[in-house]
Amino acid sequence: MKTPDAIKAVISAMCSAVNIPFVRAEQDGPRPKGIFLSYKIISQEKEPCWQNSQEITSDPDKPDVAMINTLLKSSVTVSFTILGQSASYGAVWDKCIACLSWLDSEDAMNLFKSQRVIPKFVPFTVQDRSAYLETGFETRLGFDIVFSGVTIQVENVDAVDIEETINNLQEV
């Protein structure tokens, strides 16, 4: 499955484009004092065999080898959250909108294409996820995306010449 690598590529490019640091909110250690982005994978679907499709082709250079191309599909739902202090609600909102705008940009679409993922925004709106902590409110705004990934697996297997095999059997 290629989707986790694609998610990392999307996060890196998005954070760079909108100039926002990325920190996992659940990690131990100091958190940034300013606005930052975090994400969490909230559901992951492996490659179910019923979604896979196979195509068997021959190799023109090697007639005794068949190639089995299997198309593997998978999807991952990722929740993106932009965090900041309660006094910075407007700035957090602006960063969230900037992230969504970048995800809808031509640069993002080219990245999705190169990573072989298809994004689906669920829904394409900003959600208020603010929380009260021991020290006060923390502004949290976010959105969810389902990334559908596609991987092609190629396997070479020995091919059998059926006509020759039948003729050999008839001779016996």
C-alpha cells in the first residue's frame, strides 16, 4: 500500500506552501507556541481482494513468460487539525482556509497524480474542534480527507504453450 507515503508527501508540500509547521499533537515533547498543523488517521482500509483487478499479458521479448498485473486499491481517512491559542481564532481560520485552497490547487492535483492517490473531501468545510484544556481554550479547526490509493503489482510467471502441450499429450 502506497497511501501512507502519499499522505506524508501531501502534508510536507501543504505545510511548505502555506508556511505552517507540522507537529503530531499526540507526541510527547514541547508543542509550538504558535499555530501548527497536526493529523490523525481515523480509519484505514487495507487492500480488499474484491477491489483488486488483474490483467494477464505476455512479454513480447519473452514468449515463455506471462505478466500478471494486479491493481490494488486502498483508502485512508485522515483528519487534519490546525491548532492555536484561543486568541488566534482568526489566524487559525485563515491557515485552515489556506490549506483547503492549496489542496484544491493545480500543484496539489499534480502531487496527487504523481503519488497515485485520489482525494475526497468529507465534507469540504472547516469544522470547529476547539477544546477546553486545563489552562484555557485551545482553538482547533480542521477537515477530513479520504485518500484512495492505487498500486500496480507486477508478477512474472512461466507461460505454457497450450498447443504444444496438447500435441505432446496426443503423441503419448
